[in-house]
Amino acid sequence: MWHRVTAAGCQTCLVTGAPGIGKSSLIRRFATSVQARAWPVFVVSCQEIGQGIPYAAVAELINALGRDPGAGGTEPLWLAEASRVCPGLRTIYPGIPPAPDAPTESIRLRVAEAVVRMMEAVADDGPVLLAFDDLQFLDPASREVLFLITRRLERMPTLILAGARADEAELGKDEAVRGGGGLVWQEAVQLQPLERPHVVSLIGDLSADGEEVSSQIRETIVRLAQGNPYHTEMLLADWRRHRAHSLVAAESSGDAAISWAPPQDLEAIFARQYSGLSTDAQHVLQLLAVAGRAMAPGELASLLGVQSGVVERATIEMLDRGIGRVEEGRLSFKNELHRAYVYYAMGEDRRKYHHAQLAQLVSALRERDHLHPMLELVHHFMAAGMQREAMDTAPQAAELAIARGAPREAERVLTRLLRASAVAPGSRLRLLLAHSLVAAGQYQRGLDAVADWRPGPDEASPTDLALAALLRAHALQRARLGRDETIIAAAQEAIALAERANADAFLVRANLIRAEAALDAGNFEARAAAEALAAKIARSRASPECVALANLTLGFAALSNGELVQGVERLTEAAAVLQSLALSVELRLALSTLGICYKGLGRFEDAIRTITEGVAAADRCGHPGAMGHSRLQLANLYHDLARYDSSVRYFRATLAPLQAVASPRAAVEAYSSIARLALALGNGAEAEEAAERCWAGSRRSELWRHKVTALMTRAEVYLANRQPELAWPLVEEAAAITGNRAPILPDAGLYERQQRQFYWATQGYEAMKALGRPVPTAQYDSLVEALEVRLFDEAVALIAADHAPGPAPALEEAVTTGLLGPLARLLAVGVHHPGVPQRLPGESAAQLIARAFPHPERTAVPTSVGLLRPREARQTSVAPPGAHANRPLS
């Protein structure tokens, strides 16, 4: 892999295996060999205590990068950004300027960019090795930053190598789907137990010069070690010290009182080694076990109240027995199993005493107000049983973690504290827990936590009340966990409280939520109020962030009013500012809306480019809902352009995020689109399955427009299967529910076409013409929606004229613009435009389009979206023209 790095760019490799199998040794030896060739190498040991401290591993990496002389070539701005999570960098570079103010949501992106800039300075266009040991202890914030780093390093020659326990190495693609920004490993190496000859060779290498290991003892070690190098080392060390009384000797002699079952009995061996240590060495180990991290000898001596020479002698004793490891002047355990043994072997009172000692040490640090010491301090207070001190410190630590873009670590420490202590309903800890959950995208749990926060009269500040209202509105809207009216009411309450608290940042976000919900609901009064407030903020001297969010809101308003050119102007301006602030969540929203405007204007390549940028922004923010929605948009756009292979690729990419989010709204919109594409591809089984999932989503959401979408989707499937007698009752029910609200349906074109098709099929062409229904100009995708209706009108007019030759401007426009997806959808439901060649036997609508209108991106037409397993997908296909009943949908 190292030789491929220069040509292939960033490569990733995960080494897994059982404890003691040699992961750390392999990584360190490889790092040493690379370093010997004068290439930059940076090894980070993830510590157990670091799991709950945001950016712990990334801070270690930044420290290591900062010590490289080449890092001095990094721009001061990026060193300042790196110092947000690694204050120690200022010791190396005292002239670093202060980090600029930045929104919470952008911290991870800024830190990731800073690490990349430091790596570029150190690498000097050469390859770099980043190695992470004990990756199972990687904190969530560091994991997300590393994910962002890998996206930026795609073309930079870098090898990211990591080691993790086999049972705790699930850090791959699924993590991204859950919102964790998981690393994707291009290669995985699972270390297997050593073969017998290798174990024998290892015993020889570990034996002291002149030491005679009998064949019986050697064979017993080989058998008991089960191919594990560390077990081999421990068994041999135990035999050396205890000879006839060792576990190996007892096993060799057939002593039934002693049995060996690794790794449990690895603890027994270590217990014997531990008991043989001097008292000073045991005290050092106990303190290290409680600290959960590597410590410098000076720190250990100070806490133990002994001379430095005592710690040094204890360190040598640990190293001689293979218990400890020294890296960069800091002492740690060689194996995590040993740390766990020492921690639980000492009495509870002693553990609490050491935790209290470490809490005092952290409290005295000058960096007390920095993120890492604050969360470490809360951990030691809680473990020491100092609940009051923990509760006093936790709010500041949690707020700092959320502000630094590490909500998961804040949620972890707050949840632990709330479970361990009796916390009043009005405690601010509960509000902070809600904030951390919503910031991490756990919306339902966030809503529950907001409901659990019940402050008494005058107990909460106006700002906290405004924050709670905003969190509730945000969670309801992003996860679509309430009716439109409920979300609008929640947003208006948040607006009122934000105005009372004079909190502009809360105000503009609550107003954006109101605008989105009003647009969905067709609530013109709420939409007008949102537009007026956004215009006021945009004209004010508010911060660039607030003005950008106001312009985003105005872009929504322009889209809803059909003012697409104005929408492009507002959204382009907003997107530029949001990108500069690294606000990925809001940037994705702006790009998504801008893409819709471009699509409505017929600027399809601009729409593809913009929505693709939105996909990248969604990946950076890591929210499954955003990731799924952006890909769904791109899939629908490619479907409209009859680029079926690309459409299927992006639809398949929506399936995992869709399942992770479990949002009724997302299910209705996505599965309706998937059903229509499956019909065009001729895959009836997938279309029926998607229609069922769409229907299930509409029942969960209980929104009228979702039920209409589900009814229309089912009707499409029946029409494609030549079952109009089952389709028309659904079309009539959709019309009864919709009434005069058709213009606010996201799929207004489908609604209008089905209504016309119903009249045409049941009452004839003249009856349909007599309706005088206008072609819709829907707020979403107006050009595509209108074209589908115009193609239908044109087709049935030519059919009514007995296929007499006549002008076909709608078909010409579809061919000229490339919008052949609507034409294929008509063909799939039995409306054949006379200007299109007849379908061949067994040919799908998509295949006909590809044959009649060749295009480089239509050379291969898929037959499946990937919703079902291949066997299930082959069970049913869409009925060709003239065919009859397929099974009804349940």
C-alpha cells in the first residue's frame, strides 16, 4: 500500500485482531521502517479516557504535526484554527493569532482543514503516514474530523493505518449512515494466530542467551498460547519467574487444579507479575490505571508525593517485565487488559482517592477552561464520588463541547451524570442534554429531553427559554415529527421568545423553520410573515451568518412565489457566505433549494453541479436525513433527464440513509419517486414494494399531501399493470382530499396528469377538453411538472385525431432539453405518444427511450433500482401494452 500511495493518493488500512495478537507491534514496526526512509510519520495512541473527550486523538495528531519542523510553514490562520482543540500548539508557536469567532457547526470543518494544511506543509509534496493505535478508543469528534480529512486527502499521498480490536472495529461505512462520519477502510487486515513454527521461533527469540527451554515446556507454551504472541510472551515470563510453580509447568505435569483458558487466565498470569512488583511500581500502575492515559514521570511523581527517581525505578521495573511502554517520554500500559486488571484489583476507596487527586491536578491547570481538561475533570469528579463538583463543572464542559462541534461527547457525559445523580426537572443540565441530542441529529430523543426540562417560574433565563423553543421547532421540522400546523406553531413560539431574549441567531433560525413549514403546508399567512421578517433581518446590521440565513429564507420565498431568477440571486449570495462560515447543514439546504431553482429554469447542468455540491455538504455535516435528501434530489433530476444509470446509482445511495432516519416524510417522497422509476425500468415487483412503503409512510405521517402522494403512487402502479378499474377510485380519492390545494403539491404535475387521464379514459377526449384545466405551474420543478402534462395533452390530442400527422411542440421540447423522463413515465402507464416508435416485445419504457433517443448516458439501462433482492425483483414485471391483471396491491 505504501508504494501505491504516491500514485493513488490517500489510502486507508485497518488492522484488526484479538488483544495481544500483535497489532500495535506491527503498526509501530512499519512506522519505524517508513521513518527510517526519512518520510514523515505520525503515530497516535488512542487512550480509553479519550473516548469521552472531544478531539482527544486529533489533538494528539496536531501536537505531533506541530513538533515537525516543516509545520512552521503552515499559515498562521490555520495554526490558529488547530489551536482550538490543541492549546498546546501555542507553546510550540507562541505567535499564533487568536482563532476567529466561528459558528458551532463549522468547528469540525475548520479543524479538519487546519490538519490538512499542516500535513501539506510537513509533507512537502511527499507521502505521509498517519497511524492510530487502539482505534476503538477514538472519540466521536475525532472520528468525524478524520472522515473529513480523508475526503480532503483524496489526491494527497497519505496512508492512514489503524489498529483496533476485532470485536470493536465496526468503524466503516455503516458509521457514516448513522451520522457518525465513519471512516471507510479500503483495505482490512485481520491478524490471525501464529502457526506452530512461528510460535516456536518466537519463544527462541524471547529466551535469554543460554537459557534452556525444554521441549516439554516449549510445546506446552505453544499449545496454551494458541498462536497469540503476547500470550506466548506472558507464559514464558511466568515460567521464568516461577519455574515449577508456573502455569506452564503445572499444565505440563497434568495438574488438574490449574487450567488455562485465554484471555481469562492472562489475568491470572498478570496478577502474579503484579504481585511481584515493588510497592512503588504498584502505586505507579494504579495511578496510570485511574488516569486512563499516558503520563509523564514528573506528573506521576508529583501525584504520588515521591522523588522522580522512585518513579524512574518503577518505570524500569515495569519495562523489564513487559508491562509498560514509554512513548515520547510518557508511560502507559503495554496492553489494555492489564490496565483494566489493575483498575479493578485495587479497592474502591483507593480508586476514588486517585480520581480525586487527578481532579485536583486538572483543576489547577492553566488550561482549565479548555475542552479537554473540562471533560476530564467531570469524569474524575464523578468517579471520585464528588457529585456536587461534577454537577457544577458539567454545564460549562457540555456547553464548551457543543460549541466546539462535539455534541456526542457532551451527550455522553450529561447522560452519565443525570443517571448517577438526582437532578431537578428545571436543572439546566437537562436543557444542555436536549441541545446536545438535537445538535447530534437525535431528534426524537432531543424532543423528549426538551419535554423533561421543566423550569419553575423565573427559574430559566429568556435565552434558555428561547433555546428550548428553537430546539423543539428544529427537531420537529428536521425529522418531520409533527404536523405542519404543529411545526409552524413551534417556530412562531421560538420566534417570540427569541425576540424577547434579543437573540438574533435563534430568531433567524426559527424564522427559517417557519418558512419551510409554511411552504410545505401552503400557509400563505405564515409564509408572508416569514418573508417579511427575513427581509428585515437581511437589511439590518446583523452578523453575516444571520444575513445569510435571512437570504436563504428569502430564497425559499422566491421559489414558492415562482420567482426563480430572484431565488437564484438570493440563494447564490447566501451559499457563498454559508460556505465561508463552513455551515454545512445550512449550506446543503441553500444548495438544495438553488438546485430546484436551476431545474425550474431549465438550467440542468447548473442544477446537477449545485445539487452535487449539496451532496458533498451533506456528507460533511453527517446527518443521514440530509445525505438521503440530497441524493434523492440528484436521482430525481437524472430520472427526469432519462439518465437512468446515474439515477439508479443515486437512488440506491438513498436507501441506507432512508432506513437510518425512519422519517415518514422522507419515506413518502423517496419511495414514490423510486416506484415511478421502477415502472419506467419495467420492474413491477420493485414498483409495488416501493408503493407499499410509500403508503406505510403516509399512514405514519398523517399529512394530507402525503396520503395524496401515496394514492397517486398506487394508481400509477395499477395503470402500469393495466388495471385502471383499481386506479381510478384512488385518483378520485386524491382529488377529493386535495380540493383547491393542488398548486402546493410537490408532485402537482403527476396529480394534474392523472386527473386528465381519468377523464380521458372514463368520459372521452372531448369531456377532458371541456374541463378547461390549466397546465400547472407548481412551485417545485415547474418546468418538468408542466412538461409532463403538456406531453399528455399532446399525445391524447394526436390519438383523438386518429394519429394524423401534426405539430408536436411538447415532444420537440422534451427532445431538445433532454427531459425525456416525463415521456418515459407516460409510456409506462400506457399513454403512447404517436411521435415515439412502438415498444418492442419485453421492452421497458426506459429501454424504448434509450433506443429512440440515443445518448452517451443511456447506453446501459438498468432493470432494477436495488430495492429488492434479485430473486424477488424477477418475480413480477410491468405488464407490456395489451397485457392484463397483475396482483392488486394489498
